[in-house]
Amino acid sequence: MTTFFTLLTLAIVFFCFRPSKDSYTDVFKPIPIPKSVDFNSTPTDVLTYMKSLPILNVDTEFISEYINFKTPSHPDDECVFDESILGDLEVLGYKAETVQEHFENEMEIAVNNPDHPRHAEALAYYTSDEKEV
């Protein structure tokens, strides 16, 4: 008999207090990409912003400084969700750093070798005003 009342109670709660249809679809909407990030941004905003950039434009120094800034000094103070996002951000930073180092090495080899297929691209890369050398 108690099972019947339990099911009846659940049915009443479901039909009287069910969420609107829009709240179900809100879960699947993409996270908006922030225009910029700083040390006051949430880890989710920083990860979303960095993932939206081309891999060669990811600021790996900011990522490492942000992780050091957001990581608490005591392990018990860590939020599990933030810890997971910071871990994803750290992996993205390592991958971006590896790709950027490989790209820099490739450009150095190409600029020093006139027979290299990317020689013209490397010359343009190192002589452009936008590049910090």
C-alpha cells in the first residue's frame, strides 16, 4: 500500500511542479564565448575563451598564471568542478605550448633554408610587425 502512495505522490509532484519545456532545452544551448578574460573570470569562461582561439594564439603564460592564481593553497578548499575545469585548462595549455614550440621550430628551420617549401611563409612571419620576437 505504501508503494501505491509513493507512486501517487511522485505523480502529483511531477504533474504539478514539472519544469517548463524551455528549461530542458537550456541545458543543450552552447556556452557563450566571452570577449576577453582576466584573473577575475571563472575557470569555465577562461576555458571557453581559450578553446575558441586558434591554437597558435592561445596565451600559455596567462593559462599557467591563472591556474596558479586560482589553485587554493590547501587541497580541502578546492571545488571539484573548478578543479576539473582547471585540469582541462592545464591540458589545453600544454597542448598549445607544444604546438607553438613545434611551429616556432618549423619556422626557424624554414627561414634558414631557402629550399624549404615554407621559406617564403617563414620570412613573412619573422618580418611582420605583429610578431613579437
